[in-house]
Amino acid sequence: MLYAAEGGPRSVFSAKVADYAASRPDYPAALFDMLRAGCPPTPGTTVADIGAGTGLLTQGLLRIGYRVIAVEPNPEMRRAADRLLGGIDGYSSVDGCAESIPLAASSVHLITAAQAFHWFEVEQARAEFLRVLTPHGLVALIWNDRVLGNPVNEALDEVFADFGGANRAALVAHEDRSQVPRFFGSARPKEFSWPHGHHLDEEGLLSLVFSRSYIPGRSTDAGRKVTDRVHGVFARYVANGMVDIRYRTVAILGRPL
């Protein structure tokens, strides 16, 4: 398991919640159009958003009419999602993860997982997804990939490489998506992608960097060095008080076989 010494996904983001909520990008309208076409949000349609975090994707799913259950193993992240979304009809959250979803068999029409697949134990997750999905239910694996070659992203990658250490190397190895075909088995899922962008002020850029699981905390000596480096990145690329972070949103939609 990634970050086993730190408690894995149940613990590693506990100190990162505020930065995560303040800086991570949302998802483009085209993604939700695709999901709506593949799984129409009728009144009885239920979505399980696995690894929901602070509710960034969950919020968009609710807006287009799904009933959404945010499944999140980290209690601090789940509480942040509850604060953001708790008053919205159709929203609920549960303590769970990809390998142990506390929902009834054949109860979910669509499972989403955004920025979360690299945490999965693939075979266990696949079996559990198939248990809770309805007979024609679908899975959408979703990523916001920072665009390589974008100058801001290249500068941020230098910071991540210099301060991320062994945990970053392990995470990067897991993020190559080589396990996606194994997850879907003999199925041939559809892949979609769209350009996306996110604008951040200086504090937002700091939060984006410190929201990374492998970056040292702000109050550490290394964290203070990170802060200085990020100030330099912002000064180099700021325009009208903001930096532009370029992403490509990728979605893989199908049903494991």
C-alpha cells in the first residue's frame, strides 16, 4: 500500500484538507455531459463517488441531478465534503474505500473515482465495484492531468521533484495507469478527454503545492523552502494577479468484465 507507514489513504491527507479544498481544480462541463449521456440522472439513479475527498467531483454530480453517496476513507476529508454539500438534496457520505464499499449489492448505477485510482488494490476494488453495481451499471475513472510542457507546470514539477522524496517516486509509479486494463478485464471501455484550466492567486498556488501528499508540511524547514520556491514560481508567471494551470481531463467509462 502507498504510504503504509503514514496510515495509507485513511490518514495521509488529514493535514492537507484545507489546502486541497482551496486549490484543486473542478471538472469541465463536457465531463458531466458525457456522464449524463452514459447514465441518465433519473430520480432513482444513484452514484457512488469513491475517494470523494472534499467533494469536488461530487458537487458537479449533484448539480446534474444524481443522488450521490460520497465514499471517503479519510474522516477529515469526508467532514470537509459534508460541510460543503451537506445541505444539498441527494447527498450523503459514508466511511469506505474502493475495496470495502458499505452499500448494498446491486444498488449503484454509476461509480465514479476521480484522482483516486492509484490508491486502489485493483482486484479487490474490481470485485467490490461489481458487487455494488446494478446489472448494467458503469464505472468512470477520472483524472485532471496537468499539461506537460506548460511552463507553470514544468516549474511546479521541479519543486515536486526536489522536495517530494521517495513517496513522490512511489506515487508517480502508481499513476502511470498501467493497471487500468487489468481493472476492466476483457471489457473495452471508452476513453474521453477535454482541455481544462484553473486560475490561482499566490495563496492558491501555495495550497496547490502543499495539497500534494508527498510535500512536507508548511511549518517544517523543508516546507519553508518549498514556500520560497513557490513564491518564485508565482512571480515568474503571474499575469493580472493569477497563474494559469493547464489541465487535460481524462475519463475512462465502462463496466469491468
